[in-house]
Amino acid sequence: MANKKATDEEKGILEQFMLPFYHITKRIPLFPGKNDVKSEAGLFGITEEELKEYRENYDENARQAALEILKEDEIVDCLDKLPMDGDETIVAFGDSNTEDAQGWFTILKHVLEISVEKANFNFINAGVSYNTTAEALRRVDRDVVVHEPDWVIVALGTFDAQRLNIAPDRTLLPLSETWENIETIQSVLESRVENPLIWITPAPVIDEMLEENLLYDFTIKPEDLGPVQDLVSGKQGAIVDASAKRMGEGEPNAWNYLPDGLHHSLSGHMETTKAIIKKLAEPKN
């Protein structure tokens, strides 16, 4: 389909920064050709076989990360306490670090499928990269509610706090709108989901690394993200990493991030996965 093939340099960028975070079926859900793998590969300037190989590698990376997590006695003990029987529908509703093909939700999927006897879970990744809470709210019905989930894990807010390079005097969304969007998402889901919502507090962004990356036209400052983290950590339900410290005490550890300082590396996603499991294992009040 595509006349121009991706160069090796372009393939490196595709592999690390684009392919894990971009799935056509999520961007254009009503497009008749959304499931045409050949067309999707052509869009990226690669072959069908290359696209398949990339995605198989992402899934294998996540599976290996799950196996590493399962070597930890604390995690194994927590898994025995999870309030799940193996037949639940679990939806992850978030932005880039949720959509990531080798991200925390895929790692969690492998952990549960490996560790839960006769597992028959239905895992639905409803993450769409770079979504603000406003964009997520618009799709909560078709991407979450329609699946009648037993559990919903919400991981949103990071991109509300972005400041566009062309208009740096304000965040993309004011904090008041973020609050209203999160309140509405909570209201919609709590009335339709039996189990408590699981909220993941946005992890810090290493803004110096983000600003140096030419792929992005925005930055996210700690002073802008902090109030959003506070909003999420104050929600009703199960709060994962309420203090937003899972990427490192004090300053976040660079090895938990890709070179953009925004998206998480496998080690960073593993920290999020472990934090979710520990939270779910806590006794109910």
C-alpha cells in the first residue's frame, strides 16, 4: 500500500514511541477498514510481517515482565487474596501508558492468567494515547460501559496538565474541568459497575527529558501535574499509589521511563502492576 518504506531510523522511532501506543481500531472505531492489517502496516511504512513481529515482541516482553513479578513472594501472597474468581471482565480506561502494548495492563493480564487457576478473564484495553479526561469522558459509553465490566481501572489526568509549546501560559485543561470530568466519569461508572473503581494516580513526568524530545509539542510540569495527582488520590474507590511515588521516592528514577521522560519503560510498568496487585489484595473496610 505504501510506496515509501520506513528507514532503519524511522523504524527505531516506530518501535519505541509509536507502534506500542497506536492502534487504528481505537482511533477510528467506525472505519470499515480498521481491521485490515495490511493497510495498517502500510500506514507505518512497514510490512504486515514486521507489524506482526513487533506486536508479538511487545506481548512477549510483557509476559516476561509478568514472570519476573511472580518471582516476588510478596506479590504471590497478594495474588492469593485478590477478590476475583477468574471469570471477570476487567477494563483499563486510560491514556498512553494504558494503551501501551507492553504496558501495565498487558503485564497484569499475563500475571492473572498465569496465576489464577482456570482463568477465564475478559481483558479490555480501553486506553487511548494522549487522551485528556475530556476526551476519555466522550468515549466512556462505547469503550467501557458497553462491555458491562466487573472491574474498571481508571488511569487518566496526565495529559490534562500539558502546556502546549505554542501556548505555554495555560494548561490544556483547567483544573476545574479536570475535576468535573473525573467526577462525571466516577458517577457514570459507579452506577454501572458492581465493584469499587480502581484509580491509578498519574505518575510524575521527568519534564527535562520531555522538553528535549523533538517528537512532542508540549511539556508537563510537576507544579501542574501535582494538583491533578491530588484530585485522583482523593477519589472514592481503591486508589493505587496515592502518593504518586511508585516510580521512585523523591525524584522519579529515569530507568522507569522511556527516553521521553513521559512514557514508562518495562520496569516502570512493572511498578504500576505491582502497586495494583497490592491495592487489590488489601482487606475491604
